[in-house]
Amino acid sequence: MSPRQDRGGPQAETSGGHATGDASPGEVADLFYALCGRRRDVRGQFTGEPVDDAVLRRILGAAHAAPSVGLSQPWDFVLVRDRNTREAFREHVATERDTFARELSGEDAATFSKIKIEGILESTLSVVVTYDPDRGSPAVLGRHAIADAGLYSVCLAIQNLWLAATAEGLGVGWVSFYREPVLRELLGIPERVRPVAWLCLGPVTHLEQTPDLERHGWRTRLPLDAVVHAERYPDS
């Protein structure tokens, strides 16, 4: 169990059940920015140790507290612990990895061969996050002009989950090498519901100082000034 998981003692809480404590706004800001910098997409550092039920509920509560278009809350969280299910999904992911690898050549192929893309069996459990476009229908306030606003809402819930898990000393790894119909069939997800993310979750030995793809030389993070623009999108 991680040091963060075994915390105890009374805590001040908001009406939503989240601890606030006596930290000043400046201290809260410092902690939040540090948390954003600490978050990693974890692959090879999972220990497989248990996650306390109360910790998992806090993390899912943070995800469920995310903003959503029209307060539609279009997400669901499927907790996958069964090893047979995870093995079946991992086999599919391995096939998709091979498919992608065949598209590469030269330096890209050599670099990708060293990159681990999932921790499905090493992690304690997986959380599959889905999007139900019918949630809050037929009139979802704010979605009439931007059809994907509900999907964006689910992504906000995923980010909340990720940051909360990081705050608890846990790791999260988003697996994206899969075909949606395969995952839908594996977990019995209805046709109208879209699987958005398979997240590996659990205690880790450590979080890397540098993100894996940077560490392996796949890509580097752009400087902030390269993506911030005044008034208008820049000419290409």
C-alpha cells in the first residue's frame, strides 16, 4: 500500500466529500501544479498490490465530480479485476501493437520496439470509462451545436480520475491500442455506448521523472510558447 493510501485522522470535507484541510490558496495551487507535473502514463511500474476500497471510491468520486455538458454526467466506470478478461484484452492489444509496428520503419521502428504500451496484467485493476450519449437526452443543454461535447465531458472525468489517483500515490496507464467493437463485446457494452478509455490502475514502485515517450526518444514536449497564440490562430 502506498504511503498516501494509509492516511488517517479527521479531515475537513466539502459537501461533495472531498478533503479541504487548512491549506492556503497559495499552498493548494502549489500542490495542484506539482500534481500536474507528477502525473505519468504508467506502463512498467505497477506492483499489483491491492488498492484500498476507500481510496478507490475517492478516486471515482473525483472522476464523477467532473463538469459535464448540461450536467448530463454521461460517463460510467466499469471496474475490471477478472484475470481472464484482462488476459483476453491484453491479447487483443498485442495484436494491435503488431499492426502499428508493421507501419513503422527505420529509427521509428527501432524506437517503438523498446516502448512498453500497457500494464494490463501488472496493474491491480482496470477502469473502463464509457460515454452514453443518451444520458440526459433528448435535450442536453449545450450539446445542440457541438455534438462531441458529451465525449469531451467524459475526458474531463478521466483527467480528474488520473490526477486523483496520482494524489493518492497510485499510477494510471491509458491503453489505446484496441478496437472499440472488441472491447464492447468483451465487456457487454451496449451499441449506443462508446468505450472511451481502458485505464490500468494500481500502486507503483515509482513515477518516472520524465514521461516514457520522451525518455525513449519518441517525441518531446513542445514549449508552451509554441502553442499559445494571441487573438487568432497563426498562419500555417
